[in-house]
Amino acid sequence: MSSVVIVNSGVCNLDSIRRAVEECGGNPLVTDDPHLVEGADRVILPGVGSYAAAMQALNAKGLAAGLRNLLAKRDLPFLGICLGMQLMATCSREFGITEGLDLIPGEIVPLVATQAGERIPHMGWNETFPRPQTALWQGLPDGSDFYFVHSYHYECAKVDVMATCPSYGGFTAAVARGYLMGVQFHPEKSQKSGFQLLRNFLKI
């Protein structure tokens, strides 16, 4: 069974992601102890809500420094989910500028509706298109639907974009650089597709 640390920043409910990891064959440990995080084999960073509040919590608990140190020293699978993916960026422009973890350079900027019927926040199911040979999407066809809830999106170099969503003018649905990965959607709420993605993560 694959051991996974789920980082508890204190700003979201982690029961759904913990249960999903268990159902996919993982052995999750939910913790806000940076020493336990630094001993992890795999790390998941979930998150919802305010970017600034989440970074404040990570910094206050020593988790931001712990994650940076861990990921600088070791190549281990890391998955940011929703706000957790956005925290991987250099900074966010949500209500001013807030520094992020700077794991994959980029900025978090407001999502813009470009077609009739598109609303902010983007909430609900939408299709995704991964780049070729993406391990996290193994067994998932192009156009697989995932569940999104967000008002901001990740702007980064094209080489770091793992998957896109064509709505809202086209935005980054997932990022990746080596073992560092992030998804804007909620795999734990995305039923069959989401659970397949989590199983893939546990095998990386």
C-alpha cells in the first residue's frame, strides 16, 4: 500500500480526499507536522478558499519552508489539488499580490469569461486535454471530465502545462515539472476519472 502524506493547512476539510486516497489503494496520513511531511514518500497538498489565508497558514506552521526543503532535496511525487495547485505558483494576484511556494514558476490570475454562459466562479464538470504521454492521465481519454470550482487560474510556461481546458478562452487544468504535479480540479469529486487519476498518482 502506497504511503501518502496529505498536508493539513487548516483551511479546508480533508475527509473527502483522505477517503478517496484510501479507496484508490493508498495509505493516507493527514498531518500539519512539517517533520512528518519531510519524511513522506508522496505528498498531496489540497486546498480551497483564500490564497493569502492558505499561505499564511502554511508559513505559520512551518509547512511552506518544510515543503520547499523537502522538494529541493528529494524527487518524490507531489500533487497540488485546486488551491493546492495554485499555491505551487510564484505568486497570486488575488486581492493584491501574495507570494506562493514557487515550485513551478507562474502567476495566479483571474479567470475571464469569454463566451455566453460562462460564469465566474467556474463551477461544475468540464473536459480536459492532457499533453501526450502524461503518466497522471494514463487510462484516461482526451476530453475526460473533471469537477472544477475556481475563480482564478495558473499562468505559466507552456512546457509546464500538463493539461488544458478549452473553456474560458483556454486555461491550465494541470501543471507538471518532473515529479511536481498540480490539478485545478477536484479528483476526489470527479468520480471514475478522478479516482483513475489518483490511482495513477499512487503508482508514480
